[in-house]
Amino acid sequence: MRTIIFIKYLFAIIGFGMVVGSFFLYQNAITFLETAITAEGVVTDLVRSRSSSSSSSDSSYTYAPVVKFKTNQGESIEFTSGTSSNPPSYSRGEKIEILYIEERPHDAKINSFFSLWGAPVMVGGIGSVFFLVGFGIIYWGIRKARNKKYLLQHGVRINTQFQSVSQNTSLKVNGRHPYMITSQWQDPTTSMIHVFESDNIWFDPEQQINVDTIMVYIENKNPAKYYMDISFLPQLAEK
């Protein structure tokens, strides 16, 4: 449980930080464009570097263009683009438009979408995913707690028949699957059988279950909304 709590807040914090960082990158790009001077540059070389892949094939390399241009003062500047790709986006000898700040010509950029906006888009996109995952887990926990409180106060209490203990293989934390208790109940008004599952339990509760019936709280006329009371189980000691 501590791991899940840590992960959800970590994801939310990292995601929020990355979204804020992407906003500052966006503002920097806007400021750069407002004061940048255009010039014509020539691709003089392609710098090859290994990508994150460990493969030794050609697809594991990316190529960054080396560009040479002259400033309005006639100074010859050569820089390597901060963006690379495979296949190369440019070829040797190709003429391209570049942007630079007069006081910092060595910080020039190629006038292309990815060169100018790639960093804020990527950082913002990844940050949004992290934040949504973390926030989603937090929101789900809050909603679940509210649902439990509502059913305990206003729900219809029924006795259900204990069926089995199984592992929830759809969830895995630190290499472990949690356990769930399953019970069932036949609605006397409809004769329909309803199956209920407990919240996740992070120890095997089978040896602790010495009852045939388990209390479940259901919403009136809506057994699909329920909470299984497993307070009879011992608490797992904190490590």
C-alpha cells in the first residue's frame, strides 16, 4: 500500500513539474522568436550518435546536422543542432534557414517546428501523461472512499455467502498480486444471483476467514454499487 501511495503522488508531482517546465520552455521559444534574426545556413556535416537503443544496427543511431552561417556582422558561425533524427532530416550541402540572437549567435536554431517546439511539446506531453496517471489514481481513491462512506451510512446491509479467495492478477506491485474475497447473494425479489468482490488485500486471508457469511452494503435497488465489509480480518503490520 505504501508503494501505491508513493507512486501516485510521485507521478502527479513529476507530471506537474514537467508541465510547468514545458510552459517555461514554450515562453523561452516565444521570447527567442521575438528577437531572433534570420540567416541562411548550409549543412556542412551530420553528427552521428547512438540513441537509447542498445542495438548496433543503423536504426539505433540518430543524426544531428552541423550548420554554418554568417551573421549580419560577417562573423562565420558553426553550430550543431540540438535535435537529431533517423533518417537524417537534412543532407550535406543543403541550404536551410536559421534563427539566432545577435548577442548569442552560437545559440542559433534551425527554423523548423521540431527544433523550436520539440522540447516543450515532448516535455509537456510526457508530463501530462504522468500527471493524469497520478491524478487519476488519487481521484479514484478519493471517489472510492466517498462511495464506502456513503454505503456504510445509507446502504442496505445484506449477508452474502462466502465463496473463495483469489488473487487479483490485473494488479501487481513489487512483484506481488493482491488477494480478493468473493461472495454471492441471491436477491429474494428477483431471484438473481449477485457476485461481490472485496477490496485488494495484501496478504493471503484464507486462513483468517472463519465465517460462512460476509456483510456487504449495497445501494438501494442497485446491487452493482456495493462495499464488502472485511473489517473482521486482522490488519497487516507495517514494515
